[in-house]
Amino acid sequence: MNLYRQGDVLLRQVRALPEEATKIPASGRIVLAHGEVTGHAHAIEAGQAEEYQTSSKDSVQRFLRVMEHADVTHEEHATVPLPAGIYEIVQQREYTPQAARTVVD
């Protein structure tokens, strides 16, 4: 399976959506990750893909279904083209002595 990265966002291609995945309604664009410092975002136009998620007591997993092709855009990174497929959205984490935390731009 293929991997695609843009900054702190990793898209890992998977064979299929989990059966329990539910579709997240989108309007305008799908934001994969927000930048807390700059306000910029890793995003895809909603017409190019659909977002899904699964959730349990301990975690939420997000997925993206790209129908034909999609472009991941960000104001400070090069555009990443994605071919059709199903992808797990993984946001990079980092370790600090206090705790592991999600990386933000």
C-alpha cells in the first residue's frame, strides 16, 4: 500500500473502509489537519473525496475515499496529488516528557 505525506499529515492507503466507518458530511473542503499557529490547513476539495471515521472509547480513526483523484493543498507545502483509493488519515505525534501529543503546523 502507498504512503503520501504533506507536512505533519500522513495518508496511508488501505484496502477498504472499516465496516463501522460512518460518512462525515462535508461542505466546501475536507480539512485533514488545522495549523494552530498559522491558521493554515491541509485540505481537499469536498467534491474530490469523502471523509469517514470510526470511533471507540479510546480513539477516533479518520479515512478518506478519493473517487478519481484529489489534491491535498496547504499554503506552505507543495500540493500532493492522490490517486483514487481509500486512505487512513494519520496526524504525526511527538513525544515530550509530559506526554505524547499531536504535531501542529
